[in-house]
Amino acid sequence: MDWIRPTRFPFGYGCGPRFRAGFLVGLGLGWGATVAGGWTWDETFSPRFTTARDITLMAVALQADGRVLVAGNFQLVNNLPRQGLARLDAQGNLDAGFDPGSGADGPVAALAVQPADGRILVGGRFGRVQGQPRTALARLEADGRLDAGFAPRLTGAPSPLIKALVVLPDGRILLAGNFQTVEGFPRDGLARLWPDGRLDESFEPGTGLHGATALDLAVDAKGRLVVAGNFLAVDHWPFSGVARLLPDGRVDTTFSAQLEAGDQPAAAYAVALAPDGGVWVAGAFETVDAQPQPQVARLGSDGRLDTSFAFKGGLEGGLGTVFDLLAGPEEGVLLAGGFEWADGEARAGLARFRADGSLDAAFPPGPGLWAEDGAWGYRLARQTDGAVLVAGKFSEAGGAPRPGLARFRPDGTLDETFAAAGLRFETAGEVRVLALAPEGAVLAGGRFDRVNGQPRSHLVRLFPDGQADPAFQPPFPSEARVLALARDAAGHWLVGGEFDRVGDHPASKLVRLQADGQPDPAFNPPQFNGPVLAVATSPAGGIVVGGAFTRADPFRRLGLVRLLEDGSVDDGFDARCESSLADPEVKALAVDTGGRIWVGGRFHLVNGQPRPNLARLLPDGSLDEDYAVGLEWDGEVPAVHSLALTPDGRCVVGGSFTAVHEQPRPGVARLRPDGSLDLTFVPPSPAAETETVKTIHQVVTLPDFRVIAAGLETPSAGVPRLILEVLDPRGRPLFRAENPAGASAGPAGIAAAAAGALLVDGHLRLATLPGAGLARLRLEPFQPGLRVFISREADQVVVDWLGNARLQQADRPEGPWAEVPGAFAPHRLSPEPDAARYFQLAR
């Protein structure tokens, strides 16, 4: 027999003065601590998951030589890393000579080119550019390198934002946005800098915008500044949405316009100057100077409404909003935004109006801007030849594929020579779920369009070297999202998520795939009225499906259903998860070898009994009434997102909670086999003063009882960041990785791989491999020891241990030792007066 030598550590427990201490904690070889520096990413495994969905170009600027600068929420352009900023040549091809490196760590919303030297001003909401501190504003050299000598200091709450930049003829720089100070001086939303970045103190806008945001700027021939935004006052003067300032920053009180939007504050998104000194303004308003004039207005040089522009709400459909405008020929105006109709004519996202407010039929942009989930034009720029660039959110323009950027000729036709070679802006795809095949292949599901540059729609099978399997190409529709994976005994893959078909095969939220990735026609599951979020197969037979549904037609099933092998509903299994707040959500499932089912999610009742967010069912679907009784979760909206079982029947839980039974458990906890909180597993908590909240979306357990957790960490004042933590069997950290501030953050997929490796969502490596969708982490060897844990809980003493060992007890430290008959962890006993007992483990 292999004895674990006990280290004598008396543990007292008692109910009165005659109670003697005498528990022994058996210490084995110790858990050990792996040095974090020994963990390495496997650089030979780097499949890239990318998507063009939801890409929006938010700023565009023209250089004197015809090249085009664009900024948006992309990370790659034509497969080359370009973190949010890129330059195209005059034909719309990527300019490889312009490399902004790691770019900005937040969104770029404004661009401007300095005519004198070609350097590029970049504004937005960020804190670092190319790894160097730059708050909301930076300047790049003409080749994309950071200008080290230009670093104005801006402050503001929650963080400074630059929305518009204008370079004046003398090189000075106007800033507009949401900020409170520049170089330590009060400047609320508006400021002017010298060319070297110093504050121009001669521009003094007084109290500025009173915390509101300036959204656009225009400077007239007299140097006066017209500003648009969502403000109600400028330097205490009542101006709603649009105002004019004199060259020294004082409010021009001779210019008076009042934009109103009913009960809501009005906002002007864009301004442009007319040749005669008038002002075009567009945004979210209904009246100007108390007269009906929605969305777009022309103001006189005094700011009063010019009623000769009889535009009376001719934009309909979509968002019904104008985001940008350009003063057009013959006093007309070109509009870009989120609309589908203009004066009853099809004008999706782009329309030109004459000076009298009528639609200009001489500018027909064909089908306009289009995307599956809605399109809009966001920014306009006119080239010297009269052609117009439109940037925004769309996948087609003028009836041709154009990813967020297109050029239209002066007559409104699409210039098909611009970006004719193909232009693709992408960001990292979302990997939500991973599964491992016995032969070493990896299935990855989520929301992505391409893997390693090859079309793969939301599900891919990877060889061990990270290359996509060309023989496995399930035809999920572009709008789908894969959220759950499970493999059945026959080797088929069960796939759940949000979709209504796979290829030509009707499939409502669940499908079974054959070896080549094609739908299995023999599997006919019910139609679900909500997404499938979890799938598990049971050794007792059948397929357990969880999600945010209340029907699996023709049956009413509240978040949980069991299907037979052919996909039909098992009407003998009727477990019900109910919620008093909204429809129930079953987000996680785990099944043990005996067929018992762990169910996690967001719910309050299971089969009519209180079981908040977690329950265990017997194989027939009845509630295991002795498991997790009275479990209490703390958190703003507590829920369980992931479950993983240990070899001895414990359950590791990941989710959105801060404590369990008032014991701090930031997003991850472990329960004993009887469902009580495992007090031996105590993960680290963020420092109380930081008010940081962890939400763990995925947990994985290893055979050696280590726990891997991935999710989001959100400071009270900051952006969420994706984190990965490897914890030892007691919850102590062994390894941690996180993505850089401002990088993509979302639910992450993780899975234990063969040969001591861990597969994780590649967002964690965005600092070194932009756009990587999956990464492999080499796990350090780990040798757990055996240990007895003793705690006093209510009126009982609890003896607990991990692993496959037998509990022995004695009345004295030196023995004799006897095996505790029928003991399994946790072993509970009542205190006995005048008694002393010692415990140890034997293999």
C-alpha cells in the first residue's frame, strides 16, 4: 500500500469546553507551482479566422497625390495586418508601403492630411498608438510611422474622443469632440493646436460645449468655425446642434439656428459650407427655428432657415438618418446615411438633392449601398475630378461587391475601375466553441467567413497543423452562428446555434453532419423557437439539447429537451427550466458516465423546484433533489455559462457571478460531488479597490484537476479584455494571458488538446498575430499531490479530498489506521465530545 505520510496539523472543532482538538491534515507531495515563464504559444499552429461582417469604415481622407486613407474597425486588409488604418493607391489597391504597425488600441473616427508635409493626423478614442501613449490624437509620418514629437495631452471622462479634425492654411489644427482639457488648459470639446502640437491659447472658446460632443467641423473663407454636435449651449449661449465661432474662439452671436427633435435632444452629425456663405446641416432633428425641417436643412449666412430648400423629410427606410453631406454642384447637396428611399425613389444610402430640395435625377447611384444586415454611408470625400468616395458599412455599392468603400462618378454611376482587383477589410472571426476528434482534428465553430484566406462559413475542421480540411465544408448560411458542438457514438457531429438551414437542408437551430460536413438527411430534429446553446450525448441514450427556447415543435420544452437518435423528441423526458425574469436559457450541459445531466444557465426553477442557474438531473429527466440545494449566487445578473466535470465527479462552473454562498468566487467556482461549494478551490479575486468584474464563458478541467478558464475582465471604468487563466487544483494561478487593451473582446472557445496542449481563441494573441482565430498553448507538466481538507460547515465537520484515494482514520496520530467504510468525498460527520480523530489518504 502506498501511504501518504501525514503532516501533523491539529484542527480544532467543538461545541463546548470539553471538546478536544485533533484533526490531522494529510499533506502529500504538495501541489507545486508551475513557473509562468515556462508556458509557450505554439507558433507552428496559427490558423486565421476572419470575417468581413460588421466592418464599418468610419473615416476617409484624400492625399494630394490621389491616394486614399481609410480608418475603421478592421484588422486586416487583403490578408495583411492593418490595425484600423490603411492607405490605398489612386486605383483603390492596398498601398503596402504604408504600414501603421499595431495601429491604435481604440477606434479611429477622424483623419486629416497636412498639405505642407503629407503627415497624417489621427483622432478617435484610444490611449496608445503603435504601443506609445497617445490619448485620442496622434500624428503619423507619410509612411505610417508614429511622429514621436507630436503628443498633445488631452483629458476627459470617461475618455477623450476626437470626432473631427481640420488643418488650417497656416498649419494650425482644429480639434472637435468630447474632451475637457488640452495641455492642462480647459477646452471643452473644441481646441486649436499649433503645428507642433502645442495648444494655441489664442483660440479661447470659453466654457465650450458643457460636456456635449462636437461631431463635425467646417471653416469658412473668413476663418469662422461652424460646429455641429449634440450640444444645447456653447460658452453659455443657447445653441442647439449647430453654432458658429469667430477665429479667436468666441461665439458668433450673429449666427443663430435652433434644431429641435421633439422630446429628445437634437443632434447635427454633419455640416458643409455652401459657396454663397450658407450652411448645410444634417442629423437627427425635426424642426429648425420652430419650422418643420427634418434630417437636412440649409441655413443662411445668419443661421436662419433657408426655406427655398423645400426638403420635407424625403428620406425613408433603414435608419432614416443622414451621417454626412457634401455641398454639390449648382448649390445642391449630396447625402450619405442609413436610408433606402428619397422622395419615393430608390436611393439606398446615397442621394443628391438640388438647391430647391427636389431629388436630383442626374445622380442615380443604381441600387446604392447594400448589406445583408443593413447598410449605410458614413463619410464622403470629393476628389479633384468630381468623383465621390463613400465609406461606411456595406458589402455592395452600385450593384457590385464593394466592402465599405466605393467611388461614384459625378453622374452617379459606380466607378468599377476603383478597387477592381478586389479589396477586403476584415477583422478577427469569433471562435465560440471547439471540439476534438479522436484522430487529432479540431472542429471550430462560431462566426467567421474565412479560415487562412479560404472560404469557410462558421464551422471548420482543422488538421493538427492548423490547415483547413478541404473535404469538410458544411454549407452554413452567411448569417448563421455556431454555438454548440457534440460528437455522437457514430462519429457524426451535432451542431447547434442560430440558423434555419444548412445548404438546401431545412435545419432550425440544430443539424447533424456527416463525415464530409453535409447535413445528415436521416436526422430530423424539431423546429426550435430560439437558439440552441448547448448539446450533449448521453451514455443512457439520446441527445440532450439546451438553449433559449420554449418550444421544440410540436412539444412545449422550456430550455431543455432530449431527442432520440433520429432527431424526434423524446416525449418521456420532460425537464423544465423556468425563469421569473424572462424566458429561460440553458447555456451549458455536462453528462457523466452514469447518464446524470448537469444543467447550467439562467433560470430559477427546475421541474418546479428552486434551483437557480444550476441543477443535476437523473437520466430520466427527474430532478436530483439532493444536489445543489439552496445554492446562492451573487452578482448583478448571475448566470452559469459553462460546466466541466472532474474525474471524481466535481463540477467546475464558469459564469457571470461574483460570489457563491457569500464566498468570493469571481466567475469560476467548483462544487463537490454532492453539489455543495468546494471550499478547497479558491480562485484569486481582483483587488477590491479596482471594482473589476470577471465573466467566465468557458471552463475546461484536466485529469490532474487543473482548471482553465477564459472570459472577460471588465474594470469599472474601462473596456473589457479577454483573459485566459490556468489554475491549480486549489484555484491558485499558474498562468495568465490577456489581450491588449482595445483589442477584440468576446466569448472565447477553449479545449484541451492532445500532447499537453490547450487550444484557445486567438484573440488572446492579437498583440503579436493580428486576426489569429485560434492558438495552441503548450501546457507545462504538472504533478498533483494528495491532500485532506477539513472544514467546519454549520453543525458538521467536512473532510474532503481530490482524486482516487481511500480515506483512513485513527484516534491517535501514530495510528493504528483503519479505512473509513463507504467514505466518499466529501465525508461529513458530527462533532463528538471528548473525541479526537485523525485522517490520512491511501492510494
